[in-house]
Amino acid sequence: MTQPAEIPYGSWWCTPFAKWQGGLSHLHALKFAAATARAALDRIGLPAEAIDLGVLGTTVPQEASFYGLPWLTGMMGLPGVAGPTVAQACATSARCLSLAAGAVATGEARCVLVVAADRTSNGPHLYHPDPHGPGGTGAKEDWVLDNFGRDPFADAAMVQTAENVARRYDIGTAEQHAMVLLRDAQYRSALAHDHAFQRRYMTLPFRVPGPRGKGEVVLAGDEGVTASTAEGLGRLRPVLPGGTVTFGGQTHPADGNAGLLVADAARAAELSRDRAIRVRLLGFGQARVEPGHMPMAPVPAARRALDAAGIGICDVDAVTTHNPFAVNDIVFVRDTGFPAGRMNQRGCSLIWGHPQGPTGLRATIELIETLAERGGGIGLFAGCAAGDTGMALVLRVEDARR
């Protein structure tokens, strides 16, 4: 038996994203996510017994995160809910949604809790024992910085993959900075009228306990977002000698979490904040491109998701992307012909930062709300991930009043 999976309208949440070593850096990622999700479910009014499966996405180990999803749901007061813990680098959120949709489609579950959480700040410093190493010593690894700095298969840093693609497509610094200015302006529109758009899925101001339980930290919105100007960007030099990518043309590491529910049609109708609006998941796709060319991967992933949904790019009304480099979106526009202005209309990870696991979930939530604003339509999310991979998903938002 198969049945289409839906996301009950309004059954989502997201914290502000805070800069690396910023206001959320003292919080254990999974404990923080459990508290955020529990508060969100209380606001939604979801009875505990409605959830029969959970999927957790997280990519940076935290203390005791070995216990993953069962620990998260236990802390949430859902001790009977089990499920997998997923780590697929920046594609983690899309994979979590794919797993949830598959469980609903096969009848394994009627309502799936999806939570993605990461803290890139204070990442673990690991020691890998090797009794046969020189003097019995092993290897050491900084989980976050070392893996940002080198893909062991492609033998390239993340920024080098952007340079490789920029060279192939003849993309200069000026074109990258023009894309940054467009994306910055789009993000600023989400802050208008006291963050009206972001308040559709984010509680603001956002309060968390302070370090060591003293006081509290209050975030008025995303922390660490730097407003871009043509003059300011023009003063930046490329990160790599002879390159084109500046610090202004790439995202920044961040901390935060997000979540939502995936359900069958009947349960989605019960849980929807507005029963006139339906959100249907139509298809998923993944791809891998040649080594060292990560920013190219969203395009073939998007094409596979569109094929799975049985539609073409010409049928899509809005796109959001995980774009750690401005190069990503330039390539997407050139290869698909989709207008840059109809992508990331309310923000993107290039601007609001990248906590890895939850990045795609926030982009998907913003995609849904963007389509809901316009009265419905078809949306595509696509993003790249470590290992020169990408994942994408297609969804449709329907408003019975339109």
C-alpha cells in the first residue's frame, strides 16, 4: 500500500541561526533541539500518541549523541517513539524528509517527527587510537575544521571546490558579489514589519538559558548576519591565491535546529493550522558529480527530483537552495534557466548561515511559506553536500481558497 506524504501546514519550527561561537554555542545540540521541539509540539497541540516514528538529522557529534533519536524523543516526553539518526552532511535534512515520506508512503507510519540539529561551535576534537602507529600514537581530528578543510577523497577544501566550478564556468568575483547582493536584499525582505515572514515559523524574540545556567540569552533574530554592500564586498580579496571566492561570497558556520511533521493525508488534515492549505511531497533526487566540484551537484539532483515528481523546471514556481557559495546559484541559473530572482525569495544559507543538519529543513520551511504567500504552487529545494553530492525535493502547496 502506498499513499502520498504531506506536511501538515504550520507543523514546523526553527530557531534563529546563531553565528559560530555565538549566542547558542554553549547549548548541547540535542538537548536544545528536544526542548525546542517539545515547546513547538505543545503550541501545535499535538497529542503524544499521534507520533509513531521519529527521524533525527545531526552531523556534529555531541556528548552521548550515540543514542540519537531515542534519546531526543525520550527528552521530549515521547519515550515510545523510535527511529533512525541520519548524517548526510549538508543533505541531512532532505534525506530525513525522504525517509519520513517513505515511511508514510508504505504505511509504516502515519505521523513522523523530523528534527534536525547541529552545533558547529565547539566541535569535538577526536583522537583515533592506533597501537601500531609510531610509538603507539594515533591520529587526531578536529571534526568541524579538519573536515571543512579537506575532502579525503577529492583532496580539496570546500572553498577549492567552489574555485574549481568558478573556473569551469568562468565565474568571476564581480558576478559572485552581484548574486550576494541579490540574496542579501531578499533576506532583508523577510525582516520587514518586525520579521513578519520569519515569525510564520520562528518564535521571536528567542530565549535560551545562559551559559552555566546564569541568566538568559535573547536573540532578536538570526545572529551574525552581516549586511552586504557593493563597496564592502569590493574591498574583499579572494580567500585562495589567484582565486575568485571571497569571504563575502560564501556562507558562515552556525548553530541551531529545526523540525516539522510528515503525515498521511488524513492525519495531516487533522494537524494542519489551516485546513485549506495542503503541502504534498512529490519527489526526491540525489546526485554526485566529479571530485572537487561540489557546487555543481544541486542541478542533477534537482533534475532527478523533478523527474520523480513527473514535472519540469518550467512548472516550478519557487526554488530555495542550500548555497554555501554564491557560485552555486550562478551555476543553477545558467544550467536550468530558472530566474535568480525567483530563487530564495526570503533568504538562504548563503546569508543566514549554515549549521549543517538543519540548514535544508529551514530552506524547505521557507519554500513552503513562500508558496503559501502567493496562494500555492510547486516548489523545489536543492542543495549540495560534502563528497560532491547533492539532494533535492519537490513539493506542491495547494490553497483551496484560490
